[in-house]
Amino acid sequence: MMNNEHIPVLLNEVIDGLNIKKDGTYLDLTLGRAGHSSEILKRIDKGLLIGVDQDDEAIEKSRVRLSEIRDNFILVRDNFVNIDSILSNLKIDKVDGILMDLGVSSPQFDDQSRGFSYRYDSELDMRMDKRKELTAKKVVNEYPLEELVRIFNEYGEEKYSYSIAKRIVSEREIHPINTTFELVDIIKRSKPMKELNKVGHPAKQIFQALRIEVNDEINVLKKTLIKALNHLNHNGRLAVITFHSGEDKIVKKLFKDLTVVEGNRYDLPIESKKVDYLLITKKGIKPSEEEIKNNHRSTSSVLRIIEKI
């Protein structure tokens, strides 16, 4: 396993955007290695930080890191889709800020045993929660051709989804596809040379698609966004960082639907529909060139923030 330090994406923008109060209650639904949470905790000497992650290692590493700052935090190992029960168990209904930093964390990505990366030869896994049964190996070896094509198209936006899926099905009839490098080899043999010569790894989009499927990330995101908004205090804010265009479209559409009032066709001076939310980020915030240079994994990130009014 590599011990690369996790660099929180858009850190200053998140901290500024959450408009943190010293006595506020803040919920980090994607704790990771507490990169964002550490900075939140430094600013709430009289408040409470709640960190949630489904990865047991993330919880333990973060506990050590946060304990060096203050002790006014609670960590919960769970999927963030269970936000209702998480807060209910803590006898908390409303919070002042919620953060969702989507995708896989750098330590998970750099842990060869987790099977998230096409850079290491390891068993195809990709589970964020190792207690779950569905793995990338199961998807690759058992899903029908049509489902593989759909996943690669929807979640990976892969131009050669059909040819890759067809070769996977053909190869697995000979022997199971067990490792990341076996899959990478299949992907490379499914693409024309002009694609292989382009910048970027040829397996990136397929690996992304498999990870999203294994962890049911799109469905979980849709459910969690609505639940999170319901737990915001007056003037509370929800900040969401996405790394995938499909995720960003979901967040962008929901935030727009909640904050934009369409005018009537004759522009008559009638009372408009009341909105309960204010869009803090008119456009998605993207990392600076300097941040991308220092942390290439921030390249595709987009931050959107909404406030309950």
C-alpha cells in the first residue's frame, strides 16, 4: 500500500462556502482521511463535527488526526444514504452545514489491495465498504453484455463501450477475469491504436464506471441529496464536490430546480412561487491551475453550494 497523503480538493472554497459558525454543527458525509473535516473542526471550538464514512480504515485514521485538534467530533461508519438514521441515533435533526465530496479517496485509490486503480495489478474489487458482496470482479464476470454496455456508456461515457463489453464476455467464457491488469489488457485490445495514442489511460473510464456500479453511487447520490437538504438549519448550507459529469448534472439540476422561479409567459406582476433555497454558486467552482498542478486528481472536480433560507 502507498502512504500518499490525501490532499483535500477545493479546500479553501469549501471552507469559505460553508460559512462556518464557531458554535455550529457540521456533517461531513464523506470523511475520507479528514482533509476537509480537519479544517472544519479547527473553526468550531463550541460546535460539533460529525464525520461519516463506510470505510473502516478511513474512520480509524481520521479519529487519530482529528483527536490532535479537538475532541468535539463524532465519527460514524455508515453509507451516507442513511443520513436520516445517523442523525436520529445522535438525537440531532438539523445541522448548519453538510459536505459531500464524492468519488474515491486518494488512500483508497493508492491501496493496491482495493482494486480501484488500473495502475496496480490486484484483484478486481472496488468496494468502498468491504462488508458489501458486489465487487467489480462479479460485475465483469457475471453481468450480461447489455448491462455492461449500459454501465460503460452511462457511468463511464466510454466511446467503445460495446467493443469492450463484447471482448469481456468473450474472454470470460475462456477463463474468469480476476485482476485489474487482465481487465486493462482487454480494454487496450478493444480500442483502435488512435485511441491508445491519446493522452490519458485507456482504462480510466471503464474503471470509473465499474466503481460507480459496485457502490451504486448514482442512486445513492440522488437519494442523499434530498435527505441532506431536509436536515439543514435556516441559513445552513450543502456543499457538493463531484468528479463525474453525470453526478454534476444531477446536482446542478436539483439545485437549479430548488432556486429558480420561472416567470409567467406574460410577465404579469403576480406573486412568484416562493423558494426555500438560495444558490450560492451561480456556476460550479472548479480548481485553479495551481491546484491542478499540485493535485492532478482535482482536475475534473466541480463544487456547488446551496443554502436553505
